[in-house]
Amino acid sequence: MTVLRTARELLRQSYYSYEFSTVAVMHSLIAVEIVLRDRIPDAGTKPASSSNRAPTTAALTARQAEYLDYGRKIRNGMAHGQTTHAAMPPAVAVAMVTTSFAIVSELCAVSGDIAVGLIAIEVGPT
């Protein structure tokens, strides 16, 4: 929940500083990784492409999968030093962060964890 709250606040602040939108996306992807590691046995020890690794409760739409994949590429590029600067318009980041929220909410709802969906994403200057 803390990681998603941080992502939401960074996204709000990205309307003033575009660089925060990329960091917001990275934080939201970290939240997804945390939940997936908790739900998938041996997560992080085998390639993610293994067909038996995907949780059956998280049925992604094609658009959600596209957002996650794009965000993953940005995150990996920055984490491994291939990308030193990436700024995206907040409107693009909103879709990626919202997708992360939806995935985490769905995975946590299935397991009976706290409802993450109650954290509304309201962006724009306040």
C-alpha cells in the first residue's frame, strides 16, 4: 500500500515535473512485483516467461499487458543503467499506474488482503 501511495503522489506531482511520472510508473511496477512475488512460488528465480508462472487470477486485457510491458522496459532500462533519463507526459503515466493499481487490487482481493482499490488516483494540479 505504501509503494502505491508513493506512486500516486509522484504521479500527482508529475504535472509540475515530468520526471516524476517515470518514477511513479517505476514505483507502481515495484508494487506489482511485490504482490506477484508473494503470490507465485519461486518468483524471481526463473524467467517470467514460464507459462506455469502466471497467476490465474490476474487476467490482463491486451491494453493492460501493453502498459505493463512498456513500463517494465523503462524500469529495466533505468535499473540497469541503459536509460539515464526518461520523462513521459503524465497522461501516459496515468494509464500505466492505473493498470498497476488494478492488478494489485485484483490480486489482493482474491487473497482477502486489504482492498487496494480504495486508493483513488486523482491527478492534476491541486
